[in-house]
Amino acid sequence: MKRALIAAVLLLASCNSAPKPTPEPVVVFKEVRVPVAVPCNPDIGPEPAYVDTPEAIAMAPDIYARTVLLVAGRIQRIARDGVKTAALDECRQRPDLPPKPG
């Protein structure tokens, strides 16, 4: 009798131990903010016509006129460099920051 009872318990236990089906995978959509490189091509205009061209320096009547042309060309180049630097600084600034005062 004990053997029959043990066999019945084992048979019932084996029926209940069937593998459960695997659950369906849960798909979760999340927003991920990733910085994306954006090309910065500032429009600073064409290069100006500088006054210290080789032709203008060659046509200058004396050393004073040549020096005036060279200094004027240098001032133009410094101003142009300031425009380029300002445009590139705007490109380097992070987009989530407010603009710089001034």
C-alpha cells in the first residue's frame, strides 16, 4: 500500500512540474538624448579687397606711403580676424547654453 501511495504522489507531482512557458519579452521604448554633431558653416562674407596689394606697394611714391598701405592692410586683417573669431566662437558654443552677453 505504501508503494502505491508513493507512486501516486510521484505521478501527481510529475504532472504539476511541467515547464512553464517562457514569458513574452517586454519591449520598452525610452527616449535617449545623444548629442549629434552639426556642421557649423558661418556666413562671414568674402575676403575684403586689402589695400596693401603688391601692385599698390610698388606704385607708392615713398617709404611713408608704403608704410601707410602696410599698416592699413594690417588693420583690415585684424578686423577680419575678429569677425572670423566671433563666428567660430558661436560655432564652439554649446547649443543648450544661452548666448554670451555683449
